Amino acid sequence: MATITDYKSEPTALTVTWDDGATTTYPWIWLRDHAHDEETFHPVTMQRNIHTASIDPALVGTSVELSNGDVSIAWSDNDRSTIPVEFLADFRTPQVATTSLGIEPVLWDAEMIQPTPSTDYDAIMNTDEGLLDWLTKVSRYGFALAKGVPATGEATKELLERVAYIRRSIFGGFWEFEADMSKADTAYTNVELLSHTDATYSNDAPVQLLHCLFFEGTGGESTMADSFRVAAELKQHQPQHYETLSTVMVPGQYIGDGAHLMAARPVFRHDHHGKLVQVSFNNADRAPFLLPADEMIAFYDAIRAFDTLANDHSLQWRHTLEPGEAMLFDNWRAMHGRASYAGGRKLCGAYLNHEDFESKIRLLQNTLNG
């Protein structure tokens, strides 16, 4: 852990020198706002107790001491606060706020994704290391299999709940389904489903699990495409299409089963760093919209180029799921599909909130990796 070798009080801030020679300047108001005494910071809820807006803008530290791994500050209003050095070290480099998990995506094609990312079911269910390994692979590649799952709805539901509580949607909570058109969605048929993400009509697209419980027939090959890799190809070779899909707001909708859901976002959504964080594309669920003629034609040119790449077999993982193989995938990152099939096929699965998926990874990282 970094240690403080020197510090200097300035009129508006405390400047700290670290053991590697680097310096950080912390404004006094920031230090007061982030103090770890109970008046400021609740030790159980981890919430801020202090009313930040009521802090005197002229507040300064009148004396500073290092003691037992804490920085102790006496304030000009006669208050006193302590802040752990370890906490200050976490913010030693000023930067724009981020919620990153620290897992960099690995872009892949059909050849690079072999062998298929997977983790043994027993390891997932019985060890935190196994669970973190599985979820990390999903975050890194967009999907991963759990292998050796008992081919029952009950076991699959328990696997999902090992990650987070199940999200209820228009399809219910946990579902088992066949090609019976019990819902107004082509997933409930046996026709081919081209590469797409689910829930373009939702403001928060989920993480999803599918497990094939039974299949007697032909066809039905599952597909996955790395949408970030597809986006990278487009950005490199047809940047004008990448720009179009990064800026045009595309509405998605679900009509049926007593609901009319709608949401809109670009196909390529970026964070405030300009980093791609979500690909959202479902040609079947795209709602009607009209732009000026030249912009509309540019949009169609862009989705033609994108959709063609997303369904190029050289960029797809293709595999016939067998009972015992539960596939967890991120609808922000991976596009899934299915070849048409004949015969009987029964799947089960559910959605998980993306934020809960991320939460479980953070908790496991904190527990296992410090």
C-alpha cells in the first residue's frame, strides 16, 4: 500500500507526497466531505451523514497529523476528522468518475473463442472462486457456459439465484418455454433468429441465461457474436457507419400480452470517456421512426453493414446447446441467435438486472482479491 512521506497545508487544499514521489492535492472541502468519523460517514450503511451543502466554503484544516494509518485533521470550525491513508491512496490520481469493474473486454471471432469460455457447475455453486471465474468470463467475452448443470428447471433457477435475484419482465420471472407462441415473440417459435440483443424496448437491458432442458430434432444451433468486435470492424473499415450508429436514437418496442413497452438509444452507446459500453440491436423489435431522407438512408446503410457483419459465420460462435449447458450472456455485449429447427425443444431461463450482475462481481472481487 502507498504511504505518505510528506504533506503541506495550502490555503485551499492539502498537498500530499507519496512514497514514490508522486503528489496529490486534496481540496479541504473534499477532505471534510469524505472524512470517516461517524459524524460524516456511517460505518454500517457506508452512507454520507454530513450535509455537504452546509459545509462552510471557507473551512480549512488548522493542523494535520499522521497516526496509525490515518490522517487526522483539526478544522477551523473546531471540529476534527480522520481519513484512512488507504482511502486517500485510492484517489491519489484525479480522474473522471468511473464504475468500471476493471475487466477489459477481449474481442473475439469464431476461431479465437475456442475453446468456449466455461466453468464447471459444481465450482460455481460451491465456491466463490468458481462463481467469480464464471461471471468474469461473461464480462470479458460477453458469454460463458456453466457445464454439468442438472437438466431441470429447479437446478437452473438455483444457478441463477447464485448470482442475483431473478428479474420479472413481460415474460414473467423464471421461464420454461417451447415453440408454442405463448408469448408475442419469435423466440416462442422454431424459426431462425438472427443476431440480436434482447430488451431494446427496455431502459435497462438485462443479463440473460438460457438452458436447454430437452431437444430431439435437427437444427437449432445457438449463435453468439461479439458485438464489440463487430463494432470495432465497422469503426476501422466504415467509420461513417460507426458514427451513424453512435448518434441515431433507435426506438425499440414490444406490443402484446397487455403491454406496449418502448425505449430508445443508439446502437452503439458510449460512456462519458467515449468508451463503448453497450450495443443494442434487434431488427425485429425496432419501432417505426422517420428522419430526414438523407439521414434515414445513411441509417439503413449503417445497419445493413452492421447486421451483415453480426451474422457473418467467421465472427460467430455456433453450438448446439445440450442439456447440462447453461449459457449466461450479457445483452450489453453479446448478440445471440438461433438456427431454425425441427422437432421438440424445451428451454428455461430468466433475466438478471445488469446492475446486480455487476454488484456480484464487485462483492466477489472485494472478498477474494481485496
